[in-house]
Amino acid sequence: QVQLVESGGGLVEAGGSLTLSCAASGDGICVSDMAWYRQAPGKERELVAAIAAHGNTYYVDSIKGRFTIARDNAKDTVYLQMDSLEPEDSALYFCARGRKLHGGRYYPGLNPDLDYDYWGLGTHVIVSS
């Protein structure tokens, strides 16, 4: 059984930075896509960033140039560095691990239902204006 535990969320002023971490246990992440999603109150879940096993990344347009996703396979951990935060970034952020049958791809999957099978409970990010 895979468990994903997010940490690093909190309250920050607009323009500030946070680094989120997602630690996996029960199984490694080295061959899997990893992704960060977010969901704000009253809004649908949104893919923020994803990283494939080979390191290629995807970012949603609204955070390009401000957020960076990275992975440390030795620590079974994926990170999301968030800079120049805006109030619109406030949400519950949670990570997901890609399905192993898709493991080893060069580019990460983008479909939450087809491509990811384990999810963390999330960490809250609140950006004040």
C-alpha cells in the first residue's frame, strides 16, 4: 500500500515563497510519474505540475516561471517550489503517483483518472493579498 504525505503548506503573503514536499512510503517512486494538483474552494481539481521518471516536466500556464517541480528518487520525495505566490494560488495542494504500468515514460501523464492511482490528503496553501 502506497502512502503519500504532503507537507510545507501554510500562510504566506503575496509575493512570498513556499516549498511543498510529498514523501512516498510503501513503494518507491523512481519509475513513476509524479504530479501536484490543487483544488480551491468551489473549483475543480487542477493539475499544477507533473514530472516523468526521466525528468521531463509539465506546468499549467498560470504558474509557469513561478513554480518548479523536482524529484529525489533516493528519498522517494517530490517537491514543488512555489515563488511569487499570488492569492489565486490559494488551495489545497496534493500529490499523486503515476500508475506503474505507465512507468518509465519520457513525458508525464496529465489525466488524473487514467494516469494516477495514489493520492495524498493534501496540504493547505493560503496566500494573503
